[in-house]
Amino acid sequence: HPKGRLRTREALAKSYSPLFNRTLDPETEVIISAGANEGLYAIFAGFLDDGDEVILIEPFFDQYIANITMNGGVPVYVPLRPHGDTNKIISSRDWKLDINELRSKITPRTKILVFNTPHNPVGKVFSREEMLEIAQVVQEFNLLLVSDEVYDRLYYKPDVHGRIATLPGLWDRTITVGSGGKTFGTTGWRVGWLIGPKNLIKTVLSAQTRIVFCVNSPLQEAIGISIEEAEAHGYYEENIALYEQRRDKLCKALSDAGLPYTFPQGSYFILANTKRINIPEDYEYPEILLDRPRDFKVCYWMAKEIGVVAIPPSEFYSEENRYLGEDYARFAFCKTDETLEAAAKALLKLTKYINE
Ligand code: PMP
């Protein structure tokens, strides 16, 4: 069925009902998508008319852009900004949204706000107070809220992932996006889900029926069984503990290499500040990188000369705010111990290139 396998929808409804403080109806309030990505695409296909504006909080998961523009939408940007001394270790808590800046971006064409917590690539877990401010804006301007919570099972003590759809008045205007790929480390299976009120899910289902019709059944069943079993086996807690260890390993490796970073409250990314890396002036980059921001060059050089691959985060910003990402590299710790240990060793090669 285009809605997804009944067993998987039932497993999701059962598992998520307590988290949303309501009894979710697996027939009308949950659908299975081909990964979170297709779920997001179906939301934009279902709701956007040409010229409708969608607010994105920068830095953002880069797929949002094509998902919006291919459906006639116009992305509008508002950045998170780091507060404090970014030459030292800061917390993802220190990356903040200026709510007045967000308000200033709203026009009569604004239809959707995309929100993401735990956040890729900052690792921020938004606080209840921050979410209440966003909720107020969403209600005041009658927006649809898309809450991308694909890392909802990956948050670290003392932080707890809060669900914006549970704030007063928000259930009726929020679609929450989830991912079996993130929850179970099965990205290639392409099983995600959307949770929201019946009238919103109905529209997305119409779009999804034309996009993929349905998601492959065997892996939907497998994810359904995983969700059924996860809690009884303590999977989520165990997974968090495992990722905490991985996070700490990568943090130590970055510290040992002399790179300050943003300590993440959730997700599996670390933004390292690469400003102090001093790449030889005469280093030769491929032509394709020559007019790219500095972070592309740093990431290229690091991959080639240090042997560790990171993502240049300016790609997660609009043209106008690209400079905000230029001094960073995004590292991921969804890796085995062996890979993290090899990375730690390789990163030590950086020390001779670091300016004190
Ligand atoms: N949203 C965010 C914030 C992500 O980081 C990702 C994957 N990198 C997705 C959505 C897409 O998830 P999926 O693999 O389930 O399509």
C-alpha cells in the first residue's frame, strides 16, 4: 500500500504514541516513505505552489534545496550563528537562532518552515524555550512546520530530544520526519516515515503515490520488526552509549590534532574549526575547486594529504551566508572503532600545519 506496510505503521504508531503524548492512528497519521529524503520531497510536492517560500535554518541538510526548487518553491534562509570564542571548544548549544531575524524573513508567500533537531551538521538539540519561540512564529504566520527529526534517537546526556509537534497548538500544523536509516544504521534500505495529523498526511500521501507509489516491502517489514523489538532489547540506550563513545573518540582526536570544535548534543556530526590550519601557499587544487570557498580547499587537502575525509559545510548555506561555513569541516562519527582510531592517527599529521 502507498501508506506503507501495516505492520510497520503499527509498530511506529505504538512506539511513537507515548513520545507524541497521543494515540497515533496507523491508518491516517503515519506513512512510510523511501527514506526521510523522499518523505521530504513528497511534502514539498504535496504542498508547494510555484513561488511559495520555504524558510530554511542554515546550515541545513543540502537535499532540502533541490527538493524545494524542483517543486516550484523558493528557499529563504536564516542562519544559526555561533556565540562565544570559536577558536576554542564550544557547545552546539552556543549556535543560536535570532528569532527576530527569522521573523524578518516571513512574507505573504511564506508557506513552510523546515526545522531540524537534533541538527545536521551542528549537532544542536534545540531546547524547549527555543522551540517555543519558533512555535509562536509558526502559529502567528499560519505556517506549515516540517520537523526533520531523523536523529531523534541520537541525543546525549544531559540533553533530551524534544518534539516540537507536542508543543501547544502545533500538532495540527506539523509533519515530523523520521528515518530507519538513521535509527538502525541502514541508510541504503531507504525506509523513513512521516507522522502528523490526518489532513496533512493525506496530501503527502497523494504526492507519494505519484513519486514512488510505495516503498520496498521486505525492508519495510524488517524496519517494522526492528521497531517492535528495539525497546525490549534496550537498543536505543545501547546505541546512544555506543555513539557517545564514538563522539568522545573523535573529539579527542580533534583536540590532539589541535583543532577546536563544536561539541555536539545530538546526531553524529562534529564541526571542527579549521581556521588555524596553514596549508602551504603553493598547494595545487583541481580547477573545479578554484572558485570554491576555503572549506572546500581545506577538505580536499585534508583528504589527499592527511587521509581523512570531511564535508565542507559552506555547501549547507545560501550564497549570501556561505562565509559562515568557510572556517569549518564536518566530521562524522558513525564509524567503526577501527576507522575512528585510524582517523585519530591520521589527524595527528595535522599538528605540523596548525598555527598557534
Ligand atoms: N534529514 C537530515 C537532517 C539528514 O541528515 C538526512 C541524511 N543525511 C536525511 C534527512 C535523509 O535521511 P534518509 O537517509 O532517511 O533519506
